[in-house]
Amino acid sequence: MSHGPLVIAGRQVQPGSHARVDVPLPCLYTQTSVFMPVHVVHGQRPGPRLVVTAAVHGDEINGVEIIRRLLQQRALAHVRGTLLAVPVVNVYGYIRQSRYLPDRRDLNRCFPGSDRGSLAARLAATLVREVLDGATHGIDLHTGALHRENLAQVRVSLNTDARLTPLAQAFATPIILDAEVRPGSLRAVAAARNIPMIIYEGGEALRFDEVAIRAGLRGVLGVMRHLGMIPERSRRAPSKPPLVARSSLWVRANQSGVLLSLAQLGASVKKDDTLGIISDPFRPADEAVTAPDDGILIGRTNLPLITEGEALYHIARIGNRDTATGQTGDDRHILDPEDELNQSIV
Ligand SMILES: [Zn+2]
């Protein structure tokens, strides 16, 4: 059984071939042309159509490297179905080393976008039309914000689609965070089109994190195996099932100062454990920053200079063991939707 060519930006990609298609975008004010390169690995055999996107936030570059390594995998030569990989979605932010677009919009609040809207809306609409429409599954690769480091983790809204839990488990990060879909995000537009999409988070903006890159690559390949796009490995190392966090909370600074951080990402913390100490050369008294609840440390600031109210630590609550079933009403995550640094939570 064969399937037909895939058409993207007016170009046909034949089954059994790999092409890079440069999707045109609005040019720079220098009249310099701008394209969003899309790698199309179109298998000889029909199967799922998986979309993998990175740098929707232009400064989140671990995913760019994850996709580069993904495209080198020999298993892709005989892929079943189609891989559409977009190493840099927000090309404008990427070349400016910025999370945002030149108009300061966050692309991940502008989906599904519009061809007559803002630059962000036009970019969003182009991605949806040329890449997302027709996909069967999606993975969107992110990192923490500037100076914010995330433990490698999958974020997914577990109760919205029964296909999401097995995808998240196939990605096999140590922790899965049940996170609501944010309106205007790529994940939201995927959900609206009935395309199960998971988010991978790992590392921080504008930095390569080798551990997060490897975990991300392994995760994408795990999903492709789960979907039958590439063969299972003959010998699989047994891995522990991921912990599922039903909720998470941020620990904020009660005062301004200099943070001496003690807790490491991935640490299991108990209520009242000291996570760090706020100190500085101007005052005699130090203040301990303590954990308000038990959990796993999944994010933290790496910049010691902090201002009162700033979010310092992100703790995932591991409730009800690791069953990926219902979310209880009183145990929902309390991510602050207005918080700047939560903007990597999509
Ligand atoms: Zn992001």
C-alpha cells in the first residue's frame, strides 16, 4: 500500500523522500527574505503524520538541537508515515535571540492566527495551514525562560484526550505535569483540531543543556516507536514509569536580596525543607526559603539577584501516586497564568 505526495507551501514531496521546504514568511524591513524551514520526512509507507516543533519561543534553543539530532537518525530512512519537523518556528525571535516577535507579541498566545492579523498571527496561521493541518500527532519542544531552568518534563492536559497519556508515557521523562491548555497556544489549536500534542520542557533559554537535549531526543524517538513510525529497539532498557504530577506551585521570594540556592532540580523535597537562603552584604539577617509542600523540584531560577515576589522554585506535587487518571477538583495546579516566567507553560 502506498500513499501520495505531501504538498507543503505549494511543493510536492514524494513518498520515500526527505525534503527541506522553505515556507515563505513576511520579509524583514531590509527586504531580506524570511522563511520557516520545514523538514519533511515522507515515508514510503503510510502511517501517522507527526509534527515536531521547536523555538516557538525564539530563545528556547534546546529543541533546535533536538531536531537536528533527530534528523540524523538512520531509522528515519524507513519511517512509516510522515515526520514534519520545524527546528525554528519563530524565526524572527530566533535571529534576535528573543522569546518574542519584533512586535513583542508571544507567538504562543496568537494561535490559530490569521493571515490578516499581526505578524505573530500571520506566522501562527502559516504554521497551522502548512504544517499542523493534516497532522495526527504533535510534540512542541520548549525550555524554561531566561535564567529559568526546567527539569526535563512532559506537560500535557491528561483528561482532555485519551491518546495523550500514552504519548506522554512514551516520551518517558521522569515526570509528567498535568497542565491545562493555555488559550492561544499551539497546543490549544492542536486540541481544537483533535490532534493530540504534548509539550516537552527542559533546560533554560539561550543555553544548550546536554541532559535536556538527550532526554528530548530520546522522548521524540520513544513517541515515534510508540506510533509505529520506526521499529522498536530489540533490547529495551527497562525504565521506571514517569511520575505524574497533578498540580504544581511556585515558591516566591518574601524579600529582595541575593539567593544562595541549595536545592537541585529533580530533588524530592519535603514541606519546610530549606531550598535556598536569601542573603546579601547589606543586612545582617539571612532568610531561608522553604518548601511550602512536598514535591519534586521541576524548575528554579539560576539568577541569584532576586526581587521580592519573584518566583524562585517550581515544585510539582505528586499526588495519588502515579495513576494517570482523573484530576481531582481540589488538587489542581496553581500556575499563575499572569506570571511572566510561566509563559513557558503552554
Ligand atoms: Zn516556551
